[in-house]
Amino acid sequence: MTRRQLVQLALSALAAAGLGPLRARPAAAASAHLAWWSAARYGLFVHWGPYSLAGVEASWPIMEPGLVAPLGTRHAIAEADYVALAERFDPRGFDPEGWIAFARAAGMRYLVITAKHHDGYCLFDAPSRQRYKITSSPYGRDLLAELAEACERAGFPLGFYYSPPDLHHPDYRDTTKPARENWSGEPGRPQWSAYLDAMEADLRHLLTAYGEVAVLWFDGLFETDRYQPERFHRLVRELSPNTLVNDRLGADWGHFVTPEQAIPDGIPVGRRGPAPEITLEQFRAFVRAIEQGISAEQLATMLQASQRSRFPTAEMPLGIDFQPWEACMTLGRTWAWDPEEPEYKSPAAVARVLVEVASRGGNLLLNVGPKPDGTLPEPCTSRLLTVGEWLQRHGEAIYDTTYCSDFGPLAGIAAQGARTTQGVTRSRPVTREDGSVRHVTYVHLLDAIEGSGLRLLAARARVELDGWEARRVGRSADDEPEAGLGIRRSDGHLEIALPPDLAGPDADGMPRVLAVERG
């Protein structure tokens, strides 16, 4: 992993560490309106605003200009120039139906868009401001209304990202000062209560003017108690009780946690007590260390410690302890569109991430930054459509699955004993006509397997290892008939005999998948 990637991961982890992981909430986890989200497993995240005109990252270039180089973005911008971009934002190529059609073809099952990022620009007709919003731009229309109407017609769940920080609002901070000096807000000023009222006006509008809101995705950064989290979570429950809320506005609220640009080492579980908050001063000290050239090893250590603190995990938790979670990641280096992006993830890399997330019971919210005209950029679209084609054939092993309590999330030993990395998911229980319960275990072949077969180690002593059958997932109607794969019990594990053409991912690196089921 490069130093730049470590910087991004560490910043993400530290920025969210103050929120702390949610304590397990079995009632929320079992609720019907969380069920659709857990079954979906894969969503589209969209970061978009006037900043796309300059090809810069959202908000951060004017919050912490010193991070432009360490984060690998080649484009810096002055604050006045950044703000002035709103006067030219006119995305006439925006096609909400096209976005939804693309997301569906890519295998994604919900969409979350930045209604307002930290810079304060709103993609909706926000009541909290007269200007600095899409309806005051040359475009002149409520973009979120158009997207919401298209999603409702298509039956496609839509969520809104909403940042409590707001660099543009004069009640949030003294806007006569550069944003880099006070971007964290000034709750000690008498105007702060007026800012919270403005937040409430925005959220009331978002939750009542755009139909069903599937997800409200807060991003409060640090010290979120200043925003009166209970007030706004109560507001969501009052106005839109089926809306799911993430973990970034108050440590003890929400339905799911959100690791950023990283996957937890194990399966997330609820925290047994409160997490210590990171302060703004600590974050700024960390930023200064990055600017002064902290080593990659030090960054890696800080990142690992922060992730472990924020997202406690278990190797094989009981269902009541499991913490619903969603990894948010970029397809390239940045959240916003970068016209010179050199590092888009390959389809195989995306598929691998999706498998590793699903194998731990989580969702993947994968980000694409649209171009200034509203079109989705290449090669994002072609790469994600390739993943969609893979999901068309292998979706049964991703959608509506969870972690496997029989064989573990990432298990596998080649027949001669060399360890390999293979993802393991498990279908939700289905009751047969005779009253017995059916589960299917899916083995995603992420790494090449040397030798004649694959061993799956039982994760617990009581796993019944007799009577299993195995088949290949994803065969098309044009494929030649295939005999069942050989599978046998062998000293505390299942051993699956694999033909040479099935011993690992395909030639393009896309995972092959086996279904293993007791008869």
C-alpha cells in the first residue's frame, strides 16, 4: 500500500473515530426496514457538486489545503475560486433515469447522493439559504427532486448524504475568515442555535419533500454532540420512521456503522461501552504530522489502531452481537471526479472487495464522482458494468447473504496444506416443505489453488460435515452439462475436489463461486 493510500485511510479513520462504534442494537438489526438494506449488499455512492468543474476533491482543498499533495490530488484551488464555481454549475447532461439504469446494470441496489457536503453547497432547494444551491445556479432546477422522482418511478431506493458541517453558512462559522481557520465550526458563538435550526429546516425538507428516503447518511466529522444528535434522530423517527440512519451523528444512534476506505479485520460486533472521542486538536496535530512527512509505517500503525478501536470485531459472533455495517469506498483515489485519475480499481478488485465485505456480513457503498455536466465518467462505467455482468451470474452468492457461521468469512486451505484466501458467504435460511431449514454456503475463489482441491475448515465443533454437495455457481444455459463436484469429509473439514479450470479466479481475475449445501 502506498503512503498516499495510507494517508487517505488514516485520515478517514481518525475523522470518524470520534463518533465511536454503535453498541449492538438487536431490535434495530431485526427491523423490517433494515432487511431490504441487508439484502441489497451493494450500493452506489455519488459525490457531486460545483467542485467537479475544477476537478478537485469535495470541500477538503479549502478546509486543509496542506493535504492536497499528500492525498495525491494534483489540483489545488483558492477558496474564492472554489466558491465561485457555483456560478457556473450547469449540469445539462444529468439524466436521472440513466443513472438508475446504470446502477441496476452494475448490480447496485440503492443510491446515496451528497445533498450537502461540508462546503455547504446544496443539490436541493435548501430552505437554509437563499443562494449557494442548485436552484440558484444556471441549472435552476431542484436536482434532487428530479432524481427522487426517477427513483420512485423505478422503485430504486434513494438516500441522502448530509453534512452537519457547513463552511458557507454564517451561523456555522465566521465566514469573513478563511475556511481553513475555522472549518470545524464555532459552537461558542451566539449564532450556533440559529445554525441548528437551519439544519432542522433542511432535514425537514429532505425528509418530507422527496418521497420515501431510504437512508440518511450523516457525516459529522468530530465532536458531534455539538449538533444535538438526539434532536435530529428524533426528527427522523418522527418524519420518516422507515429511514435508515448511519453512525456519524452521535455515538449511540443509528442503524449501521460505516468504515471508510477499509474493511474490518473480522466481523463487526457491538461495542460494550462508549468509545473515546478524538478531538479537533488531535486531528489537526495529525494533519501537521502528515504535512511534515510522517512515515508509511507510522501511518499504518495509527490506522490499524484506529480501525480496531472504532470497529470491534469477532471471528464468529452470535447473531445478537453482530453490528450491521457498510464500507464506503472510492473507485479511484478521490470522492469527487478527477479528470486525471490514474488509479481506478479494476473489475476484479471491485469484485474482491464486494466478496470480502459480504463475507463479513456488510454492505459496500462504492463511490463514483460524476463529471461537471452530470454524466458518469469512463472508465468507471465500463468497469462497474463488468462487475454487474459478474453479479448477473453470481448474485445469489452476494445478495441476501450474510457471514457463514459454519466455515468462517475468509477460509480456505489447498489440499496440500498451503493457505489461500477464499470468501465465504451464506444464504438466509429458507424453510423447506418438510419443515427443515435450508442454507447454502458459497465459496468465492479469490486466490489460485495449487493442487487437487480445497479444504474448508469447520468454524465450530458442532458443524455437521456429512451429506454435503457442491456445484459451480454462474453457469450459463450454453455451458456443457457438468457433473457435481466431488466433496468429502476429512478430519474436521470438507474437502472439495476441483477441476483445473475451477481452481481459482478466472483469467480476468473475477472470482469463481461454488455453492455447498447439505442434502
